[in-house]
Amino acid sequence: MAISTITVNAVMTDGFRTQINCSKPFIIDQPKAMGGNDEGPNPLEVFLSTLPACICAIGRIIANQRRIKLNGIEVKVEGDIDKDFLMGKTTEGRSGFTEIRTFVKINADITEEEKIALLHDIEQRCPIADNMANTSKISAKVVSSLA
């Protein structure tokens, strides 16, 4: 087993604007109606967007490994969330997505059965899907500085 650590850093100052520092820094924010400046996607959109991005990347990796001429993949993701729980209006329910659905269009000259098998293999190897479907240990610590 070869374990690698991937690190990102987030800095929030005024309002909801959060600078994400990683290989390609970007901004996460809230819409103006929620008190943000609408400078970037909100955290829920970022979370959901990681799934189709991973499906596409893993699909390309598998296609390259199997020498499948993959012209492209399109993925639509929908997630259901209880906004009343999120906003503190109720304590019944949960804060996370209750259901996440993906719709995947594979553009390749392979049969429908081969596309279904390819999608199954993608799901098995996609670390984002794995983290959404299974529990990962999460620990949070207050520190005086980030080294």
C-alpha cells in the first residue's frame, strides 16, 4: 500500500470569501443573497463538483490503460440537502447530502454494455466516490499556527 498525503489550505478573513491554496488557488464564497460577494462557488457546489471531475479523470485513466478511444465524458450531479438543518432551523435530520445522483454520458465507440462496465470500474476506482460512500476518519484540532 502506497499512502500519499494531499494538503490544501484555506484562509477566510472578511465575510464568507475563502481563499483555497492548492496547486491552482481559487475562491469559495457565498451568493450575495446569503451575505457573500459571489466571488466563487459555494462549498456545497465545490464538494459536488469533485465527483464529476473525478469520474472524468478516472475514466480517462482507465480508457488510456485499456486503449479505449474515449472522445469525452459528460457528468451531471444532483445532490439533495436539508437547508433547514443547515441553517439551524431544525435539529432533525442531518447536515450532509441525503442523496447524490450522477448521470454519465460516455462518448466512445464501445457498446452500451461496455459503457456500463466502464462506469462500474470508474466508480470502483474514484477516490471521491469512495469518500462519499464510505466513512473516512476526520479529525479537527485548534492550533496556534499552521506550519
